[in-house]
Amino acid sequence: QVQLVESGGGSVQAGGSLKLSCEASGYTQCIYRMQWYRQAPGKERELVSEINKSGTTTYADAVEGRFTISQDTAKNTLYLLMNTLTQDDTAMYFCSARLTYTSDPNCRPGTIRAGSTWGQGTQVTVSS
């Protein structure tokens, strides 16, 4: 399977920046898309941004132009650069990897389970 570990969260003042990281380990060759989600207290988890293996990216309207998702495939690490943070960005941020079955011997049923796998989350708190 794949394991994800997020880091980089913390407390920052409004207008500031943070860069989150998500390091993947295990059968990373089975990953076809990686995503950042967030969940604020009392709210549902929402998709913030995603990137696929070809590098195509998408962003939620609320973060478009302020956040940048990127990946370093050599390091198996996903990043989220967050600029011009506001209090509305306060949330627990989760990294997710979408796995798929392929012809790779390690990406077959019984070795992995296709679908989403999640990290433990990293807290981002933006103060006024």
C-alpha cells in the first residue's frame, strides 16, 4: 500500500504564507493523482487542489491564484504553497493519493487496494 505523511502546518498571521509537504512511501508507482483536502471545524472535508501524474492541476475557487500545488516525483513528495492566507483557510489539511491497478506487479489486487489513501493531516491556523 501507500503511506502518506504531511508536514509544514502551523500558525500564521493573515496575509502570510505556509508550504505544506506530503511524503509518500510504499508502492508509489500505483499513484495516478494526488490531492490536498481541508476540513474546518463543523464543516465537511473539501477538495483544495489536485495534480495528476502528467502535472495537470486544478484548484478550488476559494484558493485559485493564492495556492500552488506541485510535486517532486524523485522525492515522492507533494507540496502545497499557500500565500495570502486568510482566517477562512484555517483547517486541518489532508493529503490524499488515488491508487489504481496497473500491469506493475506491485499495483495489482491483493497487493494494493485501488482508491484513496489518506495522511494523518496537518493543522493550519490563520490569525487576524
